[in-house]
Amino acid sequence: MANDSIVQISQDARGVVRLTINDPQRFNALSAEMLSALQAALDAVAKDESARVVVLAGEGKAFCAGHNLKDMAANPELPYYQQLFAQCSRVMLSIQKLPVPVIAKVHGIATAAGCQLVAQCDLAVASEDARFATSGIQYGLFCSTPSVPLVRNMPIKQAMQMLLTGEFVDAATALQYGLLNRVVPVDQLDAAVEELVAAIVSKPRVAIRMGKELVYRQREMGLEPAYQLAGQTMAVNMMDVDAQEGAQAFAQKRKPVWQG
């Protein structure tokens, strides 16, 4: 795809899809145009049977600064705001519903809906220079939609502190809070993401797809229905050719050879 695309897309032979939000002059703000481009890219990945994992990154000095308040101030109409936030929510839900894991590769700032984007991804790796904030409250706007994945990733008091104060936390603190999986020096960010990518693509796609769907569905359930759904998912998973191969390989003390 052309280098000037607002969302750059590439895919390697392993099925690793790299989506790079590319509006560095505006710190990769989630404008309506950006959200539309992201939605189209995610929809394409959802239909691509060769895709195995998505790495989501930002071009320039920042990962993503969230919604652009200048755009929002220029359109002081309720229908505009409703449409913008609904559009953003669709993108976030699409990340969760993708049949493959999504890894946020974070550098610079991730603020407001940009912090939401990090929280919504299945995994997140950040460089030591990264900083995070749900900063809407600084401008009179509580980050309501970012709060949805935030409180599902972090202890409630840490999430509320970020939401109520709008203050930045550094990468080490975000790791402690549970927003990130790893924090590494800037020059090791690519390598750290690649470690996760390699670990994922070495596993059967069907098991990854079923597992991701199960985790998010059961999280919203009570304990008994969660176990019922999990047990049914495992039973169906065991009928897959790769699960059968894995069991045979274990019994025969050899490495499995995956079909998918």
C-alpha cells in the first residue's frame, strides 16, 4: 500500500499483518477518516484466512493521541459526537472480535482514545519512552468510552485515578497497572514484539481463534455459564485436526506438525 496512506498495511509470508496509523502531524489522531480506514483494514483482516496476528503501531513521534479536540470543537452538534463515538466503538469491538490476536506496539504518547486503543488490544508492548493518559477530563470531558477497556484491564482504583485526574503515567507504571505486557528500551521494541509474534504464529490458528473468542465471552458471564461455555469450547477444539495431532505428538514424544 502507498506510503502516504492514512493506515499503512503490510503482511508477511507468516500471516503477520502490520497496521500503522499514519497521521504523524496530528499525532495519529482518531479522526473520522482515520477510524474509517482502521475499520476497513480490520474488516479485511477478519476475512483473511491467511492472517495469523496483527501488530498495530503509530508513525512518527506518538502512538496515538486519541480524538482531535479541534475537530470536535468545530462540530458542536450532538449527532456528530454520537456518530464519532459510535464509529470509534465499532473499531474497538472489531479488534476484540478479530479471529487473530492484536498486539499494540506503543511508543511516545497514547492518550484518551489512543490509550483506549492500547487497552483494547489483546497484548501490548511499549518502549520505555511511552506515556499514557486518559486526559479528556483535563478539558472537561470524562473519557467514558476509554474507561470500558481500561477497567477490564486494570484494577479499578488505578483506572479511576487515570480517568479522574487525566495525569500521565509512564510505561513502567502502566506495566504495573496491567495495561502492558512488556516494557523495553526503545531500540528493543521491534525485537520484543517479534518474540510475541513468533510465539503466536507457531501455534494452530484454530485454537488461537477459539481461545480468543472464549476468553472475551466468558469474562462477561457468571462462573457456572463460563465453565459450561469453556468446556464446550475445549470439546470442539479437541475435534480439530491440529488438536488431535498435538495429542498424538505428546503421546509419541515428538514435536507436533500443524496443519493450520
